Amino acid sequence: MAWALWQNPKNRAGKLHLEFSVWRQVPVEFTVTDANTSERAVWKQDLKRGAYFVNGRAYRHDYKLLKVVEASGVNYVLL
């Protein structure tokens, strides 16, 4: 994935943002981005009313983001 430039041509990275259906036991959507893309920005784009998300504790102090998530009708758990 040569497009996944991170720091320089020798240090490359990408991110996989995966939506997984627990009930069907399969991935249902995914987005691949370069490593510098904000995970929060991708999460905000993928909000669907009634969906459930599990995210890490790094999100717990982003109150502005959590207000957007709650207003969209999404359920979430922060570990």
C-alpha cells in the first residue's frame, strides 16, 4: 500500500475502520485510510441511528464528539 505514507517513504501505515455485525458474525462495512486520518472523524461519518459501537477509553473525554454521537441516535460503550 504505497499510498499509506506515514512519516516518510520507509515508515508507511494505514488504518482499517471496521463495522462488524455481532448478530451475523461478519464485517458489514469498512473504510481504509492513511495512518494520519482521525479515527473520530471517520466515526462521525459512519453514525447510523440504532447502531451500536464499542470504542476505547480514549474517547471518553471528547464530550463534543459524544454529544454528536448521542444526538444521532447511536448507542455506544466506551471501554
